[in-house]
Amino acid sequence: MVVVMKPGSTKQQVEHVCKLVRELGLKDHVIEGTERTVVAVIGDDRNKDRSAFESVEGVDRVVPILAPYKMASREVKKERSVVPLILGQKGGATAGGKKVAVIAGPCSVESKSQLMDIAQAVKAGGAVGLRGGAFKPRTNPYSFQGLAEKGLELLATAREATGLAVVTEVMAVEQVPLVAKYADVLQVGARNMQNFNLLSAVGEQPKPVLLKRGMSATLEEFLLAAEYILSRGNQNVMLCERGIRTYEEYVRNTLALAAVPALQRASHLPVIVDPSQGTGKSYLVDSMCRASVAAGADGLIIEVHNDPEHALTDGAQSITPLMFNDMMKAVQRIAVAVDREM
């Protein structure tokens, strides 16, 4: 349930409600909106007396939350969340506002020259974030696994040169402190969407988290995974639709763009689309980027490589910097048509 405070309620009144919540053996979470404050009550509150809160000074009403994902639900927060890509940076890039955030870069960090060339190119094309894998989860144990901390160092160097927010994947609980040291956004990949220990770990640190949908996950399971992060205290969560596994074989994954408005209807969290993983085909990326923005996506995350034929990972779904630049021009026109900006 959520306890909705009256407009103009004091800090002391909110703190009193939080104290009452904790006395019931539940967890409180304060969400401050533009007009009023609500206190989300986390835990099994089915047997608790909700009327006890209704008579408390400063409380407007108590609203039961039907969705199993409490903090991710639009029932808790009507306003769409805006997540900064670089925590604490004033006026920096965000996801969830009027502007569509574009994150682009190679699937894997391969070398300094490769990364710097791509970073400069996507920055010039209008990207606000730089993606790049330092740790790579691979189906084949003999495939390239990434440069590890060396790759993180190169990503940090590229950020210093371009100002782009660094988005990179964390694969294990023990990697969280190391990745958080270098990255601005910690990505939880599709294979780890239900790695609940990892979700809790990224939720206990403050930097934004990009959570990718598992390849067989329902939207409810996806939102419940986000709930793990939110319930640990990290409110800077972005959802990423990256395609699901179906019977189709002409694409690597089936990009379910209907998930974009569906997620936005159910949740206040920003929704990012990955058309590279979502199709596995570079020739489909441009069209799917335009379709994603038309569907209301709050951002895009795209694989860009300056030499896809020789990429160490996922060259088939990577577009070139020239293709990225042309795509951005087309997407800008789509964004204007749906009252958004790039």
C-alpha cells in the first residue's frame, strides 16, 4: 500500500508515518512528487490495519497496491521517473524525460584506439552515453570474454575525452564495487535478470542501473526483477527491452516493441530499447530504432563498431559510425513527430 500525504505536509509528519510503518514490521520508502509526497509501504501488508494510517495528521488517504511489484508500479508513482545517466551531474543527460537518450558503442571493448574512435563518432552523432563490455557473458567458453578491468579503464578514459556516460555490464556480485568504480550506469544483462543476489547488490549501491529483460521473461517477471533493485534503495532504474526468444529464425531475438507502452502503462520507470540485441541483424537496426521512438521509448542502446567484419563480438548486429549518423538524423524526425527530442 501507499500512504498519500496531504499537499503541504511537513517533514515531521512524513517521518512520523515512516516510524509507524516500521513499527508494523514493514519497510518505508518516501517518494517526493511535484505536488505531494507518498510513503510506499514495502512488505506483506495484507493483514495490517490500513485505517490506522488514515487518522494520522498530514495523511490524505491510504491506497492499496494490487500489483505484486509495489515500488515499480504506476500506482505508487503517477509521474514518470527521470533517471540521470551520471549521478550528481547537474544538467546532464537523463532517461525518462522529454529527450530520448541514445547510448551507443561497441559490444566489447577491444582496444584503446577502437574505443576512442567509436566514442568520438557516436558523440558527434548525438549519443549521450557510451556502451561497451569489459566483462562479456558468452555461450561458448572459448569466445572472447572481454578485457576486464583494463576495459573499464579504457571506458573511463573515453568518458574523460568525450563526456559520454559509461554504460557497462556487471556479471557477478563481487564485480559490483569494481564496475561501479569506473562506470556511470551498471547494466544487468538478460542472462542475469533473475540473478537475485546480483539485483540486490546493484540495488545497494547508488549508481543508475540498466536492467535488461530476460529472453524468456514475462513483463511481470521483468518488473519484479526491477523491484529487487528498487526495494534495496536504488531508485535510478531503467528497463531495457532487448527482444525475447521465439520460434522465429530470421532474427536472433524477436523485438517486442509492444512492451514499451505496456511497461509505461504499468510502471513509472524509463524504458530503453536495444534493437541490436533485439534483432541480431545490422540492416534491421535503423528501422527498429525509428519504430522504438515512435512507440514511445525513452532511449536507445545501440551497438556501433568501426569495423564490424572484424569485431570480436556481435559484428553482425553492429552498425558503422556512418550508419549511426544517418540513423540519428532519421530518428530525430520521428522524435519531433511524437513530441520528443533527441
